[in-house]
Amino acid sequence: MEPVNLYTTPTCSQCAKTRAWFSAQGISFTDHNVVADAEALKRMIEVSGSRNVPVIQIGDRVFVGFDENEVAAFLAEQ
Amino acid sequence: MSRSPIKLRLDIKIAALTVAMVAVTVTLMGLLHYGKARDEIIGLHQQDILHIATTAALSMDVEAHAVLGGQKARTWPAFKRMRGFLLAVKEENRLEMPLSTLRRVGEDEVEYVVTTHAMARIGTRHPLPKSARPAFERGEATVTDPYSDGQGMWLSAYAPIKHPSGAVEAVLAVTYRADKIMTELTARRRLTILYAFAVLVVALVLSIVLARTVTGPVKKLLEAARSLALGDYERHIEVKSHDEVGELAEGFEQMRLSLKESMAAREQLTADLRKTVHELEDNLKKVQLLEQVKTQLAKFVPGRVVRLIEESPERPALQKREMDVSVLFLDVVGYTRLSEEMDRDRMDYIIQRYFSNFVDVINDNGGDINETAGDGLMIVFHHPAPTEHAVRAVLAARSIQSITRAINAEEAIIHADDEGDFRPIAIKYGINSGASNVGVSRFEGLGEDRYTFTATGPVTNVAARIVDLAGEDEILLGEETARRVTDAFSVERKGEFSLKNVRDPVTIYRVEPLPDQITQAAEGRKIMDEDVAYPA
């Protein structure tokens, strides 16, 4: 399983849904708070080219925003 | 087509059983036949020799014989005459062995009196032959069964030579070489065996034919049973036999017909079942579609309407009725300007980012979003306790205020080196409470009618005017709302205002502003300082 990195903020409700979904799937992940961690923010912008949260990075694949069906389909192909 | 082991075994079993039975029968019959033939042959020879002995004994001169005895008599005319007679009998009957007359001497011995044997034997004594004893003692002619002595096989006959008084003078012994009897018997035995073998060959051929006669119909039945097993219910089973196999075939045929009917019924049942399943699947798809429609519609319909329909799907209580409610209007300040400055994706993200949080807060406080416009929301709060829904409306506004500030702070950090693309969002709020008409409003158009579920009346109208008076981040309240929430919030009088389309001036109150800082408690979430790993 490729490492999963989430780039989130505390107030973002989509970010909370994303965390809950990965936990429910039994998939371990690392949650980076981009408003508290400047380096994480920099990485998020680098990998996604976006300042919108959440950003989901699974290996080399990057999703901006959380679309459950899209992420599930990608994981099913792995 | 290869022959099955079962058929081979059945053929062999029937043929072997038949041959075995025939072999046993033929052997028994052969033995019986041979035994009978042997007795007949021996009997004929016994009668022959007995007849010779008896006839010769009757022709003997008993008086003359009575005076003979010992070597001294061998020269007597009577001896010579009798010996000549015996030689003539031997010659006439082509006997190979000598004829002799024997006189009993004592209990168990006999003496040769006249013989065609060597002269030296005259007067010699020998043990009394057991078979000659009835001739001496009862005057009865006897004949022995064939016997062997190492030199050959023999038959001996003993005929009494009697005085006129009946007393036995002597016994005439005639011995017959019986070897030729055995030759005859051997030939008869060979013939019997030959016949038996021929019968066995015929029996073997017949048994194979018999076995095939039995297994032929069984083979047909076997093939029919295999066809049935493979699902061929059309093959007619016909065995022209009137025995048990024929009855079995008839039973098979009845079973085939029953199975055919059962299969037809089953296929019909399966077809019906498939049709029913298909219909059920169609219905299920419709239900799923309705569920999807319901889920999607629920996003556009006030939560209260959803609950009312779920409580009574056939007759939902949607008609207008007077209820005590609090109505909260919130507007995004400068929305039109923002939407002109930002690209559409960015604007969509902003709306989703802020309003998603607003919806959670509104739901948590029991509010129903009744109207949405590009820049604002109309939310109705209802609770049996009039004070409670007013407090919840203000609490929701307060929370939205805090969350907006928190999101603004986060977005400011994210866009710290990109300030040109970031505009803090400011919201203004207006709340009013009181009796209102809550239910369905119907708008009749030229095409189809339009229905909307909302709260209408002065309370709503005043709330909409109040929000127009509010400044950025300001929460304004109508007089009734302010009265109800003073125990929960710090409220100050803003002033008395004349509102558009409202007859009397309205006193407006303002909720004390939040401190100009973000607190963790206000946003209700913990801002983390470090990355957090979530194990699976």
C-alpha cells in the first residue's frame, strides 16, 4: 500500500470527512495541518499546485478535494 | 461403443451359471447312464457264464462222479469221459480258463475231482471259495462280481452237481476272463464323455444366447437411464419383453413420463420465478431510484419537510399553520463584488468551504434552511419552548460568526504569500421571532405550479429587513428575539428603525460582538501544531 498523506486544516469539514473515511476503510494515513506546519503547506502546494484543502496524496497520485467514489476507484485499482 | 464392466459381468455370470448347471446335470446323468450300462454288460456276462455252468452241471453223471477222487481215478473211463465232456464244453463256449469239479472236504476246503487243468491238480486241496459256499450248502448256482488277481479280471460261476435226492455231490466251477468286459466298459465310458462334451458345447452356445437375451433389454434400460441422467426426457423406453425386465422397462417408462412432467413443471416454475425476480429487480431499481431521488431532493428541501413526509408519506401535514418560530437571515457581505473578482472555481470552493461548516452548525441547532440565494440563507428555527428556538438561532449565528473568523484565519495563512487571491469573508445576520405561517406556499404559473415550504408573514419580512441594516460580522435582533435571549447573550439596543413595507418603526438590538481574536473554544475545534499519524 502506497503511503497516504492528507493535507488539511482544523476547520475544514471536507477534511474531517476525509479523515473519517480513511479510518473507516482501515487505511493508515498521516494528517498534515497546513495552517500549523509551514513546510507541510509548502509541500501541499508543490504536489497539488493548489491552495484548496483537503489535498490527498497516495503515492504519486494527488487528489484536490475529496470525492469518495474517485478515491475508492483509484484504491481498487491498486 | 465400449462394453461396460457391468454388462460383461452379467453376461459371464449368466453363461457361467448356465454352463455349470448343465455340466452338473450332464455329469450326473453320464454317471447314472454309465453305471446302468456297466451293470447291464456285467449282468449279461454273468448270466452267460452261469448258464454254461448250470447246463454243464446238469449234464454230469452224478453217480459216476461220486466214485471218482484222487490221482488214482485219472485213468478210469468215467474220469476220461467226464474230462472229455468238460473239454467239449470249454471248446464249445470258447472259454480260456479250465473247468473243474470241486468236492467239499471238511468245512473250509475243496478238492479237485475232474478238471481240464493240468493232471497234477487232481486231488489237490484248496480253500473253499466264498462265492462257492451257497452252491455247496443250499444247492444254488452262484456267480461272482468281476474280480482281479494281478493276472487279469475274472468272473467265476459255481453250479451244484446234485444226486437225485437233492444232495450236492460236487460243484462245477467255471471261470471266465472278464478283461474284455472292461474294454467294452471303457469304450462305453468314452462315448458317454463324448456325448457329455457335445452337450456342454451346445449348452455353452445356448447359455451365451440366453445371456444376451437377458442382457439385451437390460442394456437398453441402462442406455435409457443414462439418457435420463443427462436430461433427455424425450427418448421412449421400449422393451418387448413380458417378464420382470419388461415390467422394469414399463416402470422406467412411467418414471420417464413423470420426470418429464416434473421437469416441465419445474421449467415453468423457474420461468415464473425468473419473471418474478425480474419484476422484483425492476421494482427494486425503481425503489433505489426513488431513494436516490429522495436523497437528492432532501438536499433541496427543508429538513422539516423531509421529516413531515417521512412521518406521513400519504398525507404529509404540509398545510400552512401558525407556529412560533425564529427566522435567521444571513448574507455574505460584498458577495457580488467577490464573485466578479474571483474565478468561478475559486468562488465555488469558497462557498463550499464556508457554507459546509454553516450547514453543520445550523443542523446542530435544529434549524431548517428554507431559502438559499447566491449570497445568503434563510433559516427557520422551531422548538416547543419559544425561548429555546430564539436562543438556538442566536447561538447558530454566533457559531457561524466564529467559524467564519477561523476559516478566514486559516485561509490567510494558506494564502500568506499569495494575498492577491484572498479576500476574507464577512457575514451579516438578522434574527426575528414570533408567530408565523409555516407550511406550503403555492405559486400558480402558466406551466406547472411551484410549491415552497417556508415561514411567511411579518416576522419573516422584518427579519429580512433587519439583516439589511446589519454591518459586517454584526448580529442584529428584532425586539421579541432580544427579549427572549437576554438571559443567554449580552444584547444592546441599536436603535429604532423604520423598515421598508413595515408600518411601525422597529426597535433593533445588537448581540455583543465577539472579541477580535480567534479562540479554540469559539471555533469548537483544536488547531494542531504538529502532523498527526492515524494508524489503520
